[in-house]
Amino acid sequence: MSADSGGGLSGVASVAASVGARVASYEALLSREPFVVRKRVRWADCDPAGVVYTGKFTEYLLIAVNYLFDELGQGNYGQWLKALQVDTPCKGMDLEFHGALWPEDEFDMHCGISQIRQHSFDIRVDAVQEGGRRVFTGRFSPICISREVRRRVPIPEQMLQALQRFSLTAQSIPEEPAS
């Protein structure tokens, strides 16, 4: 599901709103500054004991990254990359787990750009639950490659400017609550 960049309702949500129906979503863009995506755990994400499968955390990370990509590309990241004549495949990704999740748990993924290099950059995702309980920290590192020769190229100036908008500061990273 992608956020409507105009701030209004779109698709099924607008139809449901027009008939007064409640729309329950399992993910949503909560805020653009700071950039926060909310996710709710589905039963299908869990093992028979009701704990989220480890592999689902990668999916959660990629959901947040794709919301940020859409924001960088002003609603259409693929078209934006095409205009810039680059692609951004994943160069690296990692996760550190801080807590388990169960069905219907909600958590917020705070996203931002933690480092920019000549050809690649890092997206940091800090997942926290209400009250500040940390769930996971993730890093996704895309690298810019030319669409023509499929080799790394410097990050285009227009992309650098867009990335700066989401650059993280120490204040924007959720703090772990005191124990």
C-alpha cells in the first residue's frame, strides 16, 4: 500500500469513507517529518505459538523502505529513477532484534538516511512500540547503478538533495527506555 502524496484518500479508502465504512489497515504512513510508518502484525505473520517468524522482520523493513522510496520519488520511485537514469538495487541489509511481536501488535518504523557515500546510502529503520519498547533496528543500503551499463555510478545531484531531506540527527532516533 502506498501513501497518497496529496494527503487525501485514494482507492478503496475513499470508497469506504464515502459510505461511512471503517477501513482497518495493517500498515500506514503516519508522518513525513519525522518519517514514520505504522505496521500491525497479522496472524499469518506468526508461527503456531503466535510469535512473528524471523523472516517477516525483513519484510517489515522492506515495507518501510518502500514507503520512503515512494516519498523520495514524489509518489513514483520507479519513474523518478528512470528519469535520473539509475537503478538502486540492494547492496547490503542487516537487522538487529530487540523484542518479539505477537498478532495484532502495532509498532512504528522510524526511517531516515543515516549515511550517504559517493555511490550508495544507508536507510536506517528503528521499530518501536508505544511506550518506547524497541522491536528491531535495520539498515538497508541501496547502490546507484547506471541503467545503461549496469555499473555503479555516483548518486545523482537531484537524488542527493532528496536524501538530505531525510538525513537523521541524533534527536530523530528513538531512544531506548530506561530499565
